[in-house]
Amino acid sequence: MNVFKHGLHAAGWTSSRPTIWLLLPAIVLAIALTGSAEAGTATAPPLGTAQSFVVLAGAGVTDTGPTTLNGDLGTYPTTTISGTGSVTDNGTNHGGDAVTQGAKSDLVTAFTTAAGEGPTSPIVADLAGQTLTPGIYNSASSMGLSGALTLDAGGHPDAVFLFQMGSTLTTASASQITLIGGAQPCNVFWQVGSSATLGTGSSFVGTIMALTDITVTHGVTVQGRALAQTGAVTLDTDTITSPACDLTSYPDTSSATATTTTTTTATTASTATTPLPLINASATRLAATKAAKAAKAAAVKAAAAKAASGKATTAATAAAARLATARAQAAKATAAKTASAKALAAKVEAAKATSTAKTLAAKQATAKAEALRLAAATSRTTAARKAKAASRATGSSVSASSRSAPAGHARIALRTVGLTG
């Protein structure tokens, strides 16, 4: 009490006990705020277009159970997403599109910014059983949670909690994080130097920005994001919800009521009142924060709309190209069919012509053969007539000669004309 009296006399204030007790709350609050400033005030890393994503990876996403995602999904440069049949995505699956690529770029910026914030407060590797106030907490190696962790914003709904670790983040099965004093899940960030693993059935709060892999084991509930810069994200029957901030639903208890003190001088008995400084959160800053987040959301939607428009244009161009190709193929097929029909008709006509020529040639050959047969028959008839005439003539001669010549001479005569054997 004497300390307060001397201090107040030096400041020109009265040493009356009522005045001291009026000043005490303000002094304690000022000391507390000064201590917090020395520990480092955390600032939310600028997520940019990555803000709409609840799962963002660099080396693919794998799901092995019915998982619900209340936010966007994407991966780049590895665009493989397996197990989507068991995922209920209440956001947009961007795959590896332009929106995802922009979000990955913004994630690198946010990760680097978070890693560079300070001054920091060193913290033990296991966060279980602690109640922490807003600030920047750092572990040069790993950080873990084997039980329950409480984050108390102390009535400041816009206060930020930032955890920095040099290597891994690991939470045990059934571990949990509880928010009190107006703490918001959107203001909790975990900057992980390597990989992160969330234990089975655990309840986690905050945005994980890991350099490599993130494994969310079976039955985990996350109010936040799983953002892996270069690695993969593995899910198994989990629920991940984008962390919303409601900075107006929790009253700001940091305002102090103006207190007046009475001062006395040696030359006058008059009193004067002097108000102490008021410590309150800026409504303008809260409004600006909300406006900035709305602007970011609008930018994300605009980027998505632009990407969708680009996809539609590309699809239309591809469809037009396919239609032109189909028409060309149809025309080619029609021309080929027409040419084939003409060739077949020509072949038929040629066959007909060949058949007609063969028939005509056969008829001509038959006619010629018949003519030759008739000529031969005529010749034979003529020869027979001549022979008969000759025979008659010879017979007459033989008859005449038989009377004067021997029979042998008659036979010789008959052989000569060819009438005997």
C-alpha cells in the first residue's frame, strides 16, 4: 500500500484508499496488456484464395471411408483424388484447376508469413492440460496433444492463436481442443515444419498449414482446414468444416468504465476530474476484418466463375471440333459408299457385257459350225452323186468289157474309182 501511496503522490494524486482501489483494476489491466505485447501478438496469416478450401494438397488426396467436407477440395501439381465416391463434398471439388493452383500459391505465402511471425513464446512439446491465451507459441522441434487443450480469447473474438513447430504435429486418439472467452476457430493456426497426424476420434480446431503430408485418421472432427503444401492429405471417415468467424456474437469485455480521480493542490481546495484511458476493441477494425473476408470470398467466387467460363468455352470449342470431324467423316463415308455403289454397278454392267459377248460369240460359233456341217453334207452329197454317176458309167463299161476282158481287170477298174474295198 505504501508503494501505491508514493507512486500516487509523485503523480500528483491523493493517497486516499478509495482512490487507490479505483485505480487498481486499471493498473492491473495495463500491466496484463503490456505483458501480452511482450509475448507477441499473432496476426492471421493471409490465406487468400486458399481460405475456401478445407482440404488442399500437393501430392494427391486419398479417402478410405465416408467423409464429409464442408468446403472446397483440390490438389496440385498431383491431381489424383481417390475415394471420391465415399466423400460428401458440400463445397467444390476443384481438382487441379486454376483455382486450386492459385490457392496453392497463396498457401505458400501464408505458410511463410506464419513462420516469420514473432516474438514467440516457447512452449512444451505436449500441449495437454494447458489453457492458453492469444499469442505466438513456438517449438523448435515437434508439438503434440495427448489430452485436452483450452484456448481462451479473454473476451476478444478477433484474437489470434498461432502455433509454430519445426517438425511434426501429432494429436492422440480422443484428444480435443476447446475454445472459450470468445475464441474463434478461424483465428487458430498451426504452422507445421513437416507432417501432421490427427489421432483417431479426436476433435481438432484450427487451420493446419503443413509443409509435407497431413493424415487425418478415422473418425476425426476438424473445425478448420488441412492444407498440405507439397505432400498428400489422407482421410478416413472424417468431418472437416471450414472455420467461420462470428466476431459480433461475443461481447467485447475489454472496455473499462471511465474512472475519475480527485486531485488536490497546496494553493486551492478545488477538485478536478481526469478520465483514465479507455481500452476497447475497435469496431471499425472488426468491420474491416469482416469486409476483407467478404472481399476474399468474392474473389474466390470470381476466380471460380472465370475458371468455369474458361471450361465452358473450351468445352464448346471441343464440341464444335468434334461436330466438324463427325460431319467430315460422314461426308467421307457417303462419298465412299457412292463410289462403291458406282463401282458395283460398273462391274455388273461389265459382267452383263461380257455375258452378252460370250453369248454372241457362242451363237456365231454355232452358226459357223452349222454352216460347215451343211457345207460338208453338201460336199458329201455331191461326191456321192458324182461317185454314183461314175459308178453307173463304170458299170456300163465293165459290162461291156466283161465280155471281152477278164474279171480281174474289172476289179482293178472298180478300185480305181473307189467303189470297192
